[in-house]
Amino acid sequence: MSARKKDIFWFILFRLIIITTLFISILTIQIATTTFLPLYAFYLVFIAYFFSFLYFVLYFWWKNYAFQVYLQIFFDLLLITALVYYSGGLKGSFYFLYVFEIIAASVVISSTAAYLTAVLSGVLFAGLIDGMYLELIPSFESELTYPQSLGALITSVVTAWGVFFLVAFLTNYLTNNLRKTRNALESAQKELQAKKSLAIAGEISAHLAHEIRNPLAAISGSVQVLQNELSVNGEQKDLMEIIINESDRVSQSIEQFLNLASPGKQTFMTFNIAKVLRESIKLLQRSGELNDKYRLDGNFKSAEIYCYGNSNQFKQVFWNLIKNSLKAMPDGGILTIDLFQKKKNEIEFKIRDTGQGMAPEDRARLFEPFYSGFKKGKGIGMTVVRRIIDDYNGKISVTSELNKGTEIDILLPQGNLNRKDIRLLEGEDAHG
């Protein structure tokens, strides 16, 4: 169970408003009429003010917000019970205040808290009424007599319990819907912000490509010409190799930027997505990045699933996801890669690692452009992955825990498959 800090603040503030309204009403009645109100009314108001002051102190100095709310509700129920007692029990008109505490518990904490508050309200109310009926608790004013009918008493208590639980049920139904709506709205806002960031990143990457790509190619080409035409010693040759290699690395980054900015016109066809996955893994193995430090698990070796789209885009997706998993396991670990036919016309791709995992704040920013959880990361690869998956109307979800690893789950529509093309591809695969 949890409570949001700002909800607790409003809970305390609304209580103060209600208490102040009650206090002003008491003073108005006292001044404007000849009616003498008993001192208990003032005592209860002052006690409520005192407790509210303590709640504000706890609010600013104690971080266990859920316990604070339970504490507030408990003492509120005691004050309400005292008010019901002083006003004559069933003959009074204040036992409806229990309902507000049940509503507050549902809104501020949880559905369970609302039912617990309803139970405690029912116990306190029934205990008070039964005690007064049995004369175990003396009536506050002698002229207030209790109904002699036990049936009427039982009916009143059962009705109160029914009302308390009905209020808890209805309030929980409404607050749960409100929470779902709020969560959906927050998710939509995050999605919108991410898409805005992608648009900005696209503009920046297109500009960078135009400003850097051509001069960089000229520098790299010039150095290669000099390297071939000049007689250079070992150190000079190494420096030239560094220039060429680093130029290639920057060029690859620019390609990533370009893919982020505008994927361009893509050729779509039916292809074996499992085969593309295996090819991506082989490339990483040949480059030495996916080496003996890592144990490969999963069904990727035997899967045969076809998809309609652009195979080069999925090479990018697989390449970036696997490289991220390897970076998360610098000392080695287990990499599990699975590809499933989830249901008709839907593919599921899962990649799990046993690496360093991510904190919640890093997981929330995983797909933001230029944000990386790795020291030497550029923050581009996962943004490109997100862009491609969105273009295919797919869904991507991330589960991660620090020091335990990360799992990325992608759901993709299979697209409009051409059965004739699939048979041709199956024949090609069968012949090597």
C-alpha cells in the first residue's frame, strides 16, 4: 500500500477546512441564538486542530506516508465516535461522518485501506451503540434515552455496516478507474514527450549529417591516399590508422543519426526474420564482441518465422539490442534470445541478459535520444530501435532490476505475408 505525498497534504488541508467550518458554525449558533452549546463541541474542535498540527509536523519530517494516513484515519475515527457519543448515539446526526473517512482512505491510500476503514468504522460504531444500549457506556445526557427495541438497534447497526461497505465498494470502483485513467494519461504524456524528442533529434541529426559527413569522408580519403603514396614509419602509420578508424566510427554514428532523422524510403518484402537474427549474431561473433565470455541461450537457432517488412531495419534492431546487452555484461554472462509466433499475425522477440540492470530512472529514459546508461554510449541505438518498432506499429516493454539483468520484450505485427514468397524462401533455406 502506498500514499502520494501531495494527496496527504490535501487530506490534512481538507480536514482543517471541515474543522474550521464546524467551528465557525458553532460560534455563529452560540452568538446568534440563545442556545447554549455544550463545551464538548469546542473541546473536540480544539483536539482536532491539535491533531492537524501534529499531522503537518509528521508530513514534513517523516517519510512513511502510508503509515501517516492510517494514523490520521484512526484518530479521526476516534474523534467521530466521540462526537457520535456526545450527540446521543443513534439519536444524534453525526455518524454519517464515518463515510468521509472511508472515501478518504480509498482516494489517498488504496482499495484495501477503504475496506479496513469501513471495518473499523463499523466496529467502533457498533461497539458504542451496543455499549450504550447495554448501559456499559453511560449516556452523555440523562434525558437521552435509548430505544428499548433490540430489533431496532440491530437494524440500525446492520444498516450502518451495509452503508459503510457499500460506500467503500463504490468509492473503490471510482478511484480505481481514476487511477487507471491517470496512469494512462501519464503514459500518454511520456509517449508524446518521447516523440517530440525524436522529432528534435531527427532535425539535429539531419543537420549534423550535412555538416560533418562530406568533410569527414574527404579527411578519411585524403589520409588513405597519403598512407599509400608516402613512406611512413611505424608510429606515423599507426596515427594514420587511428584517423581512418576513428573517421569510420564517426561515419557509423552519422548513419545512426540519419536513420533516426529519416529512415527514407524502404523496400518491403517477405523475409525470414529468424534468419536475419542469426546473421546479426554471427556478425557480432565474427567481430569479437560476442565471444566466449557469453553463453547464448534461447530458441533463435531453431526458430523459423516470416515477416513482411525491411530486413535491414531489423538487422539494426537486433544489432543494437544485442550490443546493449553485451555492454551490460562486461565480465560475461548469459544472453537469452527467443523469437516466437505469439499468435496469428504477431511475432514476439525477447532478449534477456544477466548484466548490471537499470535503475527505474534509467529505465524510464532508455529510449530518449542522446541518453545512455553506459559511459561511452551515445544514446542513439535504443532510440533508433524505438523509432523502427513504432514505424511497424509494434510494442516494446522493458523489465529491469539492478544487478540482476534486463529483459526487453517486443511485439510486432507480422504484416501481409505472401504465401508464395514464403514457400520460395523455405526452398532456399532448405538448399542452404
